[in-house]
Amino acid sequence: MTDQPHVVILGAGFGGLGVVERLRAANVRITLIDKNPYHTFQPLLYQVATNELGPSAVSFPLQELSNQYANLRFIEAAVQKIDLVNRQVLVAGQPPQQYDYLVIALGAVVNYFQTPGAASYALPMYTLNDALRLKAKILSQLEAAHQNPALCDEGALTFCVVGGGPTGVEVAGAIAELLRSDFIKDYPNLPTSRARIMLFEYAPDLLGPFQPALRNYAREELVKRGVDVRTSNGVSQVNAASIVLSTGESIKTQTLIWAAGLQANPLVASLGIPLAHGDRIPIDADLQITGHPNAFALGDIAAMKDAKTGAPLPGLGAVALQAGEYLGESIQRRLANQAVEPFVYCDKGTMATIGHGAAIVELPLGLTLTGLPAWLAWLGVHLSLLHTAEQRNTAIVDWGWNLITGRRGESGLSTDAKTPA
Ligand SMILES: Cc1cc2nc3c(=O)[nH]c(=O)nc-3n(C[C@H](O)[C@H](O)[C@H](O)COP(=O)(O)OP(=O)(O)OC[C@H]3O[C@@H](n4cnc5c(N)ncnc54)[C@H](O)[C@@H]3O)c2cc1C
């Protein structure tokens, strides 16, 4: 124990790690708590699911941070309750953690919008375990159809994706590429001509927040790759071997990927405070939980707002990371009794990829990119966002291997040492 202020950070995602990076040399004692022993880089999970990257490219062990930063202790445990009144956090299997400063960065969880059957049969895409489960499912469907092509009549090769945002578009595009890659040669009896990839979106357009020209480009590229894009069309029921659409149509499928929505981490209920937008933690302009000094929330769990317009900020890694970095700095300013400015998000643009050589980028001031330049920009940005040099090297080698050989899977240099159980 020391007399240094104790900063407890809940969640080692983009937001939590942003705070850690800015406080690692500060005169504070940091306790970082996450239920997983690794950090997950969610934007590339779909590449793990489609066998393009190995798990070690999108995750790294959090214990490494304890080894690197003298002021940090990592606890692998599930947070169970946050007590803002008594300034403590209850953690499974641990004594209560008293804090001087609290950072809540516990992210979001899948939202099935109470769609019947979805919780039982749909495959979400939000955690590393989800991605590995989806990869196993896709490979087992390929194997089954290879062994018995007649199973295609039952939808064995019908891959359905619900949600036409970046995640849904990226997964659908990646499955289309997987089915066209040399990897498929491992399944010589596979009737690939009977494979179907279907993407459903309730709204009239894919990729709602992007400019219309970019949305149209993405749709055309998906269609070129063989994806059956159905907009103004949702999934209203999920069964073990079929789905029912909002139009009443029934489709035989054993693989429904859920990329349709998120809700704040359910732990928000333990705070006992009125929430914003239904499920988000209300915060002030300096990310402090309204009415609770020295307790802060950021990222997907918080009602993040644009400082100038007051409009909600999107649930993006960039928002969470910048907020985390800002908060790490502002905690130091508070400790030094200096004034704290509001958090201002710097929008450097948004992007989504459809497949090799095809992506969309929307930059501030309305500038846009499509095609190969956009895809190269997407590669560069995602590489730079990966947390460790080892992750970047692994991703470069795996991507290079896939591009050069036309095959799928890890180059052999990736290691599964950090793969979750
Ligand atoms: C498939 C997918 C693709 C995405 N693509 C992009 C993209 O291309 N660009 C982009 O900017 N953003 C993207 N995002 C969004 C981005 O990943 C999130 O906005 C960002 O991760 C939010 O950061 P966060 O710190 O709030 O939460 P997270 O990064 O989700 O971190 C939350 C952490 O809390 C931990 N946790 C949760 N519950 C508990 C508990 N009870 N006890 C202990 N620990 C707990 C989790 O294990 C996790 O480590 C994508 C998201 C997904 C799911």
C-alpha cells in the first residue's frame, strides 16, 4: 500500500487502455480490472472469424502491462457492482476495491432487441470468443456440405448476416471472399455455386451514417462479390434451422450472424442512478458521472457527447481511445489542482472495408475515398491502432501470407498462446 492516489479502471478496452497509457508514468497507483486476461481489438474480429487473422493479432495479454508499468496492477476478475456512494467496486473473488478516482470503461454487449430465438441461435460478433465460435461454425458448415452436398437444401451453405452497419458489411464481404479464396480447394466436393451470403438491414440503406455515394459503392461491391443485399428487411425470428424475415419470408439457414446492435454493459443498473438514452451512464463535459466527483465513465458505456453540438458521439474505438487519453491527462491535472477543459473529440474520419481492394473512407469536410486507396488507408489505420508491435507484425505477416498465397489462415508465425479458453 502507498499513499499515492488510487485510480481504479474498470475495463481494458480502448477507453481503459487510453487512460492507462496517459497515467503509466504518473504518481498514482493504478488497478486495472477486466474479466478477460487479454485486450481485444474489436474492429478486426471479423477477420478472425473468417480465418484471415489469428487471435494473437487482435489480442494481447494484459499481464504484460503490469510487467511494463511499475504503478499498475492488473486483476483478471468480473466486476459485479459499482458503489458510487461508498467509493468502492465489488469484484468476483477479490476484496472490495476502494478508489480515489474511478474510471468505468466496461463497453457494451450485444442487443437482440428481444427477437424471438436470437439469444439461442444467432451468432454475435462482439468478443474474441464470439469470433472463434463463428469461425468454428463456418468451418463446420463447409465440412458438412463437403461431406454431403445435399445438405445445401437445408441451408448448410446459406450464411445470413443481420445488420447493415460496418460490422455486418465487413463480415458479409469477408465470408464472400473466404468462399472465393484458394482455401476452398481444401473442400473439393463443396458445391460453392450453391453457397448464399445474405445481408439484412431494416433501414432502406446500408451504412446509414456514410454519404449516399459511399453507401451505393459499398452495396455494389458486395453484390459484385455475390452477396444478396436485402435492405428495408429485418429478421423477426430465429430458429435452429431457419430465420423468418420481417416480410414473412422464411429462409433455411444454420448460420445467422448478429451484427445488428449493442446496449450498454448491464452493470450500469448497479450504479443506481438515472441513465441517459435508456442505458448509458450520464456524464458531464469532463466525463465525470453527473453528481459523482472523481468517478468517470467513457466509451460505449457512457452517453458521450460532442462538446460543440451536444449531439451523441458514435460508439467507436476512436472515441473511446481519445476519451481515455483525455481522462488520463485530466486526472493528472486534477491532482495538480489545475483547471480541466471539456473533452473534445477529434473526428479523423470513418471507414469500412468490403474486401481486398475495396473500402470506403469518409474524412472530415466531406472528403471521400473508395476502392484501393481507401482500402490501403483502412489497412494503415488499423495497423497503427493495434496496441503492440507484436500484434502489428503478426497482422502484417498474416495479411501478406494470405495475399501472396491466396490462401487463408495464419502464416504460422502467429501463436495461439493468448487465445482465450
Ligand atoms: C465487431 C466490431 C467492429 C468494430 N469496428 C470498429 C471500427 O472499425 N472502428 C472503430 O472505431 N470502432 C469499431 N468498433 C467499435 C469499438 O470497438 C468500440 O466502440 C470500442 O471497443 C469501445 O471501447 P470501450 O473501451 O468503451 O469498450 P471495450 O473496448 O468493449 O472494452 C470493454 C472492456 O470491459 C471488459 N468487461 C466487460 N464487462 C466486464 C465485467 N463485468 N467485469 C470486468 N470486465 C468487463 C471487457 O472484457 C472489455 O475488455 C467495432 C466494434 C465491434 C464489436
